Amino acid sequence: MDVMVAGTDDNPYQIFQGQMGNFTRFINHSCRANSQFQKFIWRGRERIVVVSRGITAGSEITVDYSDRYWERLGKKCLCGEACCRFR
């Protein structure tokens, strides 16, 4: 099973994604992201990498999912940043 289990004894959580996707499904949105996705073509195929700078060990890796992502969802952004565009 493809499950990520984490958290603490008092506040555990798990993420189940079945057999779809890769590690990037664990990268959460933030309106103040510390990394970004970059697309490029290599050997005729589109590739996407996560590019970041200065993220310390143990810090959460976040990307900005973009305005377009939130416009299509019926959900609220929960990033909690003071600069949140979707409150």
C-alpha cells in the first residue's frame, strides 16, 4: 500500500494515494512557498522537477498551487500565511 504515516503520538495522520502519483503528492500548497515546480523537455518528454533554495532539514516543502488551482476547487486555502490570497 502506498501510505505516508507521520505526525506525533498525540496527533498522527496518514495520506493514502493508492497507486497514483509520486512523492510530489506530499508537497502541500502555501501562498508563501519555499519551492516551485519547473517544467522542461528532456529527450522529447516533458519532465517536472521541484526546485528550491535554502530549505532547512525537517522543514515542510511547499509550492504555490496557483490561482487557477483554487478557482476550480470548492475548498478554502488552509496555508495560514499572513499573505494568503484565498482567505
